[in-house]
Amino acid sequence: MSSKLTAGDLQVINRVAVFRGLKPETVQHIIAPATASMLRPHETIMRQDDPATAFFIVIDGWLKISRSTQAGDETVIDMMQKGDSFAEAVAFSGNRYIASAEAVNIARVARIPADHLIRCIRQTPDIALAMVASVSQRMHHLVQQVEQLKAQSGVQRVAEFLASLSLAEHGHCALALPYDKILIAGRLGLTPESLSRAFAKLRGVGVTINASQVNVKDIEELRRIAADARNAVRGTLRPVR
């Protein structure tokens, strides 16, 4: 069910990267017809291969962006959280969605119609420049993910993911996994079994996991493991018996 944007919604929307550098009145014009939808877990707001009729901004919660093959196999491309936008490129190009977006938990998402966006771009070309910059940043992020999948071991990927959940630079910290372990595995290009083995190896450096709660003995050490070469990681971690 869709509803009008609230004052809280607008606070989030006004800070998204895709609108960076635009005048406040320009942003207000773009989002004038926008609506917000509350999504239940596993509810889809964007389907792969459907016509791109809108782009979206996550106001709250987590969304999974994924692609499916003809055989039905799914690949998790990215995870969107509060303040992230997606599908802006296909929205103003008039193409079809290249992926699906599904709520991981209860989520609130703003929808901006594509036809309105195109009219705004024709009136204010600076909007297109801002969106190109945002899409370029997203592509850089995706290239980093591909590099991570090819160059890092599973343990390094998990260490980097856990370290990214904390702002702490030194010492002990407690973390909460943002979504379930199957999704984490998919996001990191691992099988659930490989993820479990990586968690087990990280116990050797003081990382303990109980359900969704994670305790890290030394976050600096975890960041070092994420950054180290693969052989260095193998030398640091004790084998699991």
C-alpha cells in the first residue's frame, strides 16, 4: 500500500547521493509525485525484465537486489539500506529492470515515477549530471565487489564484511548481523557452508558469533585480516579441527 511521504521520509530522501549537488527546490520538484510503500519481508517492489517505470529510495530497512537465470538460480548483486537509491539509470533510459528488489525485513521505500523524472531532466539538465555521477559511484562500488570476489579468500571477505559493520578503530566491539546468514553468504559470493567455515576460522582471532550477535576481540586485527594477502591470512589463522 502506498502513501504520501512524511517529514521523516523527506529527511532521508534529501540526503541521498543521487541528489548531491542539486538545489533543494530541484530535489523537491523531482520528488513531488513520489509515494512511499511499506514492504513486508520477501515482498518485491521491482522485478527483473519488467518495464522501468520508476526509481526507488530506501527510507528504512534492507532490500536485496538480485538477478535470476532462466534455470531459476539467483545471484545476490547488492544489499540496499536506508539512504540508498536504485534503478535510477534504467528509469531515465527507458529500459527494463535488470534485477529484482525484495524486502529482507519490514522496509519503507519511496517510488519516483520515471516519466516525471524524464520531464525534470529535460527542464533541468543538472539532474542528469548528478545521476550520472551517482551511477558512476555505484559502478565503482560494483567493480570493487568483483575485485573482492576474485582476489580475496572467503575468510577475508567475511572479515571485511564484519569490520564494515563497526565504526570502531581499536579494541573490542559487539556487532549485530544486519540480515540472515544465507543472504550474507550470497552477498559475499559464498555457499552457506563456506560462510560457516570462515566464521569458524575467525574464532582463532577472537571473533565469536551467537545467532545474529557478533563479538570481536580486536576490530583492528579483523581489519588487518581483511586487507592482508591470502597467504598472510592463512599464516595468521589457526586451522579448525
